[in-house]
Amino acid sequence: MFRFETAGESHGQCLVATLTGLPAGLPISLDFINRQLWRRQQGFGRGGRMKIETDQVEIVAGVRHSKTIGSPIALIIQNKDWKNWTEVLPVEDIDGAEDKRKPVTRPRPGHADLAGSIKYNLEEARYILERASARETTARVAVGAFAKTLLAEFGIGVLSHVIGIGEVRMARQASWEELIALQEKNEVFLACVDPETEKQMKEVVDCAYRTGDTVGGVFEVVAHNVPVGLGSHITWDSRLDGRLAQAIVSMQAVKGVEIGFAAEGAASFGSRVQDTIHYNREERRFSRGSNRAGGLEGGMTNGQDVLVRGFLKPISTLRRPLESVDLVTREPALAAYERSDVCVVPAAAVIGEAMVSIVLAQAFLEKFGGDSLEETRRNFNGYQEQVRNY
């Protein structure tokens, strides 16, 4: 099974990821992985941390001569900001270290600060926020680049874009060609394919910045050319829509997920929601009249584009802090402020893209297996022939 884990703190020495289950012989490009890391760092509304970091991946195991070798893969991404925190977060305790700590005793509403401090019986929230920080998703994006590489070998593409900031929402569906053009831009801004909508989105972000506030929004991930039959209907935890939903909601600040046009469908009659089925005898293939289901039916992909949306709340760190309580004195206090962003929806779109790629890659390898890329390809080609002859 393709699986991964990450480790590391926001201001620690580095971020680490390990992944297992990829077949041997998969071509790996450092430039491609670093391009995905660069995309995550862009976006109108990002904060000062992005001016410090220039994320670059270092592969220390599992890839040789630019190809996977079937063994566990280990990745490291250095934190440049670590040089400013070496005495604050040392691995070994040293004399005088207590005086150099930067304790966080005023938990931020909406963040992991208070719940984590209580759960782990800590006097303050520094260790909690260091791991709960979205900086962790840098490692996820690196892992997602491996997943995207695998999927691309079989003609599957996964891209993302922003469809909403605050109350501004793009009114139309983006084409696959528009998403390709958006990814190829050297500046991401708000990662919206519609220029007029993006202009309105920027105004919302500017307003939040001027008032010391933050703003959330909605991103959409599109997986193109996905074969029919990934996932399963037979058990609750093998249903692919549930796995995709868990992956998206696992992202920091994401509070909701939508597959296809779920909200619209919930307010409509069934006759207007279901994707009608058609058959072309000359091409010997099935087709659909629409894609309101978002490419998934019964927990399985149905051959159409997979559409997944994540709903991001405004992030919890405000320059104009909200009411809180000091953990030491138990007296009312304003929440702590850590250097932060105003809007992270464009970055979340890239992270969501990585998470969808990971889940699809897992489902792909569950179905087609293979210890080598050649074996996986044989299995995939055999299945595609079966589908064509159905």
C-alpha cells in the first residue's frame, strides 16, 4: 500500500516525510517536486514566512539515478527560519534555555492551542502550535508530487484552482485547459481562472489586510482522465469519496468538503441531479449528460473528472486578536499573535491537489498493484482492454 507520514515543527530544523509502496522504476524529477513546493508558497495574502523560506526537497533514500527503487523513500525540506529558533527549540536542554523560550500562554480561538495544551498537559501552547501549523503541509505537497508523477504515467492529471474568497464566488466551471494554463503561470496571485472574479477576490483580501482580519474561501481540485472503477462500494472505508473527504478535511483550517455539486443537489429534485447515461455504439463507450456527481458513484470513480472542493475557514491568527484567557493567570487576555497570513486559500488549493493525488494514487495501486512500473502498466493495460470490451 502507498502510504506516508510526515514529521517536523514549524520552526524546527526541517520537515521530514517518508513514503512506501511506490513501484520501482518510476522516473522522479526534483525540478517537478520543487515546482509544486513553489506553487504552495505563492498566492495573494501570504505572510512574511514565505519571504524567508525557499522550499527545496532533498531525497535521501529510495530514489537512485532519478528512479524509485521500490524501497521506502525519505525526504527532507530544510527550514531556513530555524537559525532564528535554535536556542528557543533546542533538542537537548541547555543551561539558560528556559529564559530563551517563547511561550504562548494566550491561546488563539479557532486554533489547536487550548485543546492541545489540555490534552498533552502542557503549561503553554508552543509545542502544540509548532506541529499544528500548516507549515507541515510542505511535506505533504512533496509527497503529493510523487503521487502526481505516478498518475501522470497513466495519463491522469490533477490540478486545482480557487473558486471563492469570502463572499465572492466564481459563477462558472473551469475547463481543463484553463487549469493547465493557470498552473503554468509564474505568478499564482489568487489562482482563479476568471480575471474579473480574481479582481473581486483581491479586493476582499485587501479589506481583510487593512482591518487586521483574515478571510477564507473555497478551492476546487479536478482529477482528469481517471479510469472507471477506482475505489469500491463493498465496505464503508473503501469508498473513495469518503477517503477523499477525509484527506481534504485533514488539512489545517479546512472545515468542509464537497464532491461534485453536493450542495446544489441537496436543494434539487432527483430528476435534475442525476447524470444521465448514454451509449455510443460506433465508439462502443458509455457517456454522461453531466457531471453533477463529481466523477464518483457508489464510492467508485465512474470515468468522469473527479471534482472535490474544500471549504477553508479564515485562519485563526489575527493581527487584531480576539478575546482569550491567559493559561498561567486564568485572567482575560487578548489572543497571542504569531507571524501569519491573511488568506491561504491559493496555497490550500495546491495542498488539496496533493492530497487528492495521494488518495487516487493509493486507490490506483490497490487496483493495479505491481512491484515495478512495468508490472503496474501491464495490469493497467489489461484492465483498460477489459473496459473497452465491456
